[in-house]
Amino acid sequence: MASGCSTGTDERPAPRGGGARVRAVAVVNPVAGRGRAARGWPRVRDQLRAAGWSVDEVRSEFPGHAVELAAHAVGEGAEVVLAVGGDGTANEVANGLARCGTLGSVSLGLVPLGTANDFATCLGIPPDPQKAAQVLLESRVRWVDLGRANDRWFVNVAGVGFDAEVARWVNGRNKVVRGTAMYVAGIFRTLVRYRPTEVTVRLDGVPWTARVFLVAVGNSPAYAGGIRMCPHARPDDGELEVVRIGDVHKLEVFRILPMLYAGRHLTHPKVARAAAREVVVECSVPLAVHADGEPVGTTPARFRVQPQALRVLTP
């Protein structure tokens, strides 16, 4: 399990095969991982059914569709909703559970077959389909926090500024060809035009004002396929980690970028961190806001944490 990613555990076993028949609905993102989710899911499905689970499946067809599908699954009586894909699918399914008001009663199961699987990695869920299925069969319910960016829930990292502008550009591209390479292309394209901007940030009501390159708010440490933007974030501590990259020029950005994958950017003199339950970011010009890499409008932005809100099946 990744460092800093332990979660609170409910000692009651999760529903599993061999006892009461588990009613699960899988929300499959067929384009996740460039088709890896569609290819790997049948093995997971067959393994779960062989163990006695009742498993139905639905496929998402457009951005935001998995939110609707997860909400409908709950309405049809699912005990477990499986997110079959990457972090984007996990985010949408979590938002679907939240929409129904069932965060405390329906469990989220993760089958990490996307390009980026940082939430599953954080929780110790392996990317191998058969091993992921075994985790579901032998799991316990663990309670993790959820972050909220304006009206959108997030599981990993949200923020304002440069990475949100990158996310806005990437999400405007063809989803089939998205991935780490597309994200890197977005970084370089955005860097050409982007300039640090003065913002006012309130951490639990305490304000500060500075020119920033970005403000990241983490429920979990990583996003975008291993970028450890908030390396000390834990999804069970009731807080959000806030990382500020200040008024850096382009050459400094190139020095910081490689450090992000190891979480070493916190040693840079223009990077600072804090922790808070609520973060408000305001700016005189509209800056892009993202939640788990999905654009969620522009500033002003309000981020907050809902402690121990989500039931997840984990090792």
C-alpha cells in the first residue's frame, strides 16, 4: 500500500461470495485504459459470479454517464457498485453514490483498469484483474473521506490554476487517445501561455494573498497517473492537504515537474503546504478549477472535506 494511504476499517466483513448473495452492478468504462477495461472486465465478472455474486453490468457512453448509471444502480437495489476503469470512472461512480444520498450504505468496489488508477493504488488494490477480483471477494469495508470542489465530489486531487488549465485542455481532446502522453502534451502547451496569478486563499477562514502558479487540494496523494502533488494527503484523516506552487518562472517549472512524481517538490523554496478542512480560492480574474482532472468551472472555488463518507471495498 502506498505511504500515507491507510484508511479506517470497519471490522464487519464486506458482503462476499460464500455467504449471502451479493447484489453488485458494474459500471464499465469501455474506453478506459485504451480498451483495457473492456478487455479485462469479463475475467473479473466471471470470477465474482463463480464465487456466488450476482453481477449485472452497464457501460458508460459519454462523460458524466457513469454518474447516472451508478445512481440508477442504487435505485435498483445494488449493494455494491463497481467502478471498472480508472480514476475518472471511480470519481463518477462516487458522485453517483453521493447523488443518491447512499454514501453510508452502498459500497464502492474498484476494478482499476484505466490509464490512471491512483485512487486504487492508494488503497492497495492491484491492477491485475484477477487479483483485483480476489480483493473484492476477500475485502472489508473501509471508510474514506471525500473532497468536494464546488458541487463536484473528488477522491484524489482538485485545484486551481495551471493543472486545472491543463485538465481543461486535455478534456477537450478525444477521450480515446487520452492518457499520460496527452497530459504531458497539455502541460507543455499550457506552459507556453500561462502566467502565475494573484489569488486570495482562505484556509479554514484564515486568509493569505500571493501570486501562485497553482493551488492543489488533495484528499489522496496522487493523480494523473502518478503525479504525487499532495504527497502527505491521507484519505482517512478528515483533512485536505493544500499545496501551493508560487510565482515560478518557466525554467523553475521544468525543474519542479520531475520532482512531482516522487513528491519531492515540497523541498522547493517556492512550494508550501498546509492542511485544512475548508479551502476557498478567489481571484480577480477567472481561473480554471478541476476535480480529479475534470473541469468544474472557474474561481471562486470552495473545497471542503466530508470525513469518512465513502464505503470502499479494500484489502
